[in-house]
Amino acid sequence: MTPETLARLMEATWPPARAWRDGAFTLRNGDGGGKRVSAASCEGGWTTQDLDRLEAAMPEPLVLIRAGEDQLDQALAERGWRVVDPVVAYVAPVAAVSAELPPLTAFAHWPPLQIVASIWDEGGIGPARIKVMERVAAAKCAVLARSGDRPAGAVFVAQSGEHAMLHALEVRPDLRRQGAGEALLRAAANWAAEQGAQYLSLVVTERNAAARALYDRLGMQVVGRYHYRMK
């Protein structure tokens, strides 16, 4: 997956409230939906004047730095912008993650049930991020996973072409390491297969070792990295 493909996939499955071009950069208004929908991104051919405009245009300057943007990364570092949240992108064939699950282990639905919204809210995924999900125009679903007879976790999935992408994966702290995370991914892959998607993708912060261990165990492959620079 190229950085450009990843960027398009993220924009389609986790869209900002508004995006507009300003010089060499695309700026975004995430309306409280998090870094991913609030960061500017470079469209190429930037100058120092573009960086000046960028700093002036954003109340809280934030730029997403993709692979191959080393010169931009260095220029922002020299201006005092700090690195925030290095991110790793994973992908796997849908068929490799799909699996039959026991009844009521996890199920896809839309709009999200109140219990799903509650699980997300407990993990800091509040109404502003649910509004991001609502903005997605493509096929989408929420998945609820259970551990025993207890609601344990939730994830949002949306499709763009041959890819389905996961966002907002959250498992309740007291029910972690009991299979809910795997159930969410399996159920998401099952839903993606029903939509005709060929690949299942997600991004995760580099520091989230527990989640990354799960993705590695399920055979997902690292296909990209990016980070943010914040002024």
C-alpha cells in the first residue's frame, strides 16, 4: 500500500468535517474528531512561504508527515515543531482474518447500539468521533463483541473500494486479553467479505504494543508509517 493509497483510504473512511486547499497544503477541520481529521497534509512543492502560511492559518498547527516527506519533516523540526504519535499501518487479506465465530460473540450493525456508544465513550471516543463515522458515505458498520455474557468491545468499519478499514477499536479494560479484540477483527473481516472487500486495514499508534501483538498474531503486515508534527 502506497502512502497515497493509505491517505485516500483514511480520508474516505474517517472524513473531516471540511477540507480545503491552502497553497501546498490541504487543511482540515475535524470538528473535535481527533488528530487524523484535523491535521494538514502536504500536496507537494512546498516553500518556506507555504510553511509561514500554514502556521498562520491553523490555531493549533498540526501536520501529518508521510513516508518520503523527510525534507518537510526536517523543516518543521527546525521551526520547533515536535513529533506526536508515530503511527503504524497494517493490512491483511480479508480471507486471512475471516473466521466463523460462535453465536453472539460479535455482530455488525448500524447505527451503533447505545452500549457500543458507551464502550467508545469509556475509552475517550465520544460524540465528535461518532459524528465522523456518521459522515462516511460508503458502506459502514459498528461491531459489538461480547466476552461471556458481557459487552466487551466495539469497533467501526467502513469500506472504500477493495479495502475495509477499522477505526475506533476499543475493548473494556477489565475484559482485555479474553479474546474480544480478536473477535472484533474476525467479525469486521466477515462483514468486509460480505461487502466484497479484499483487504482489511487499520492504523495504530506505534506505542500500543498489546494491539500490535494481536495484529501480528493474526498475520497482518505493516505496510506504512506516519507521524504528526505539532507546533
